[in-house]
Amino acid sequence: MEYAGLGDDILVKLMSLGDKEAFGEIYSRYWRKLFQKAQRKIYAKEVVEEIVQDLFVTLWEKRASQKIQTLEPYLFTALKFQIITHIKKQVLKEKFVAITTAESEEEENSLEEKIAYDDLTRSIEQAIEQLPEKTQHIFRLNRLEGKSTKEIVEILNIPERTVEYHISQSLRFMREHLKEFLTWGMLLFIR
């Protein structure tokens, strides 16, 4: 039988009965047109080839159950839906990658911040330990426990000027000892 001279409607009937040569004729008649149409929407040749191939695979697999009135409009409509599905998948994939990347960067920043916080806490503790014992005690009461100068005066039973002196000495020492963290902290806020 000469399939090239047959009309689309006869080829569709023969294909629905399992005629591979009729399907082959449909394929050779329409694959290039479908490929060119798809390439206007999707520029990657490999993707277009895959979409057109999937379209023909589906056509063959569902040959007995599909009700095709007119072959050419049917194929181009099927192609349109294949392209839409592909684009939706791409958009979802890009969103997923963007979200995953953002979450990864947040985790990375969070880890960096935790490490920096731990380093700062360790350095503060080391600096406090270098202070004279009385200055250390006054600093802890004032800065870590939030006690006012007057409260410290009452607790330690020492003059207010002494408390103020130890606080100012400890702050000066801490500023000097932690200046690398102050510089680093400023750089974080400038970002």
C-alpha cells in the first residue's frame, strides 16, 4: 500500500488499528512542521526534539483510544499543551532553585553569624578575665547583670566615684581588647 498518497483521516484510522507504516507516514509528514513550530517558543534544539518525540510517542500509545477528527489541528494543539507543560516545569524548577539557593544563603549567613557571635562572646569573656578582680566584679554587675552605679555602691559598700572609675577603666580596656570585633561589626552593618 502506498501511504504517501493517503489522506490524514485514512492514516489516522489505519494507525488506530495498529498500522505502524501509517504512523510512520504521519510522523514523516508532520514532525518537521511540529519541530519548527515548537522551536519558535523554545530555543533549545534538544528540548524541542524531546517534546516532539514525546508527542508522537503519546500519539502511538493512545492510538486506539483517541478520537481525532482532523489530524493537523489535533497535533498542533497537542504540541501547544506539551510546550505549556514544559514551560511550567521550567518555571517551577527555576523557582525551586531560587528558593533553595536563598535558603542555603540564609543558613550560611546564620552559621557565619553564630560563629561570629561565639567568637565575640569568647573574646569578651577572655577580656573580662584579664581585668583586675575588683574591676571584673564591678563590670559583671554593671554590664552583664544590669545593675546601676547606685545599686553596685549599695552591694559592695564602696564610694560611687570608685564604681564609676572601675566601670570606665573596664570599658576602655574592653574597647581596646575588642576593637577587631568593632571593626568587623561595622563592616557587617555596611553590607
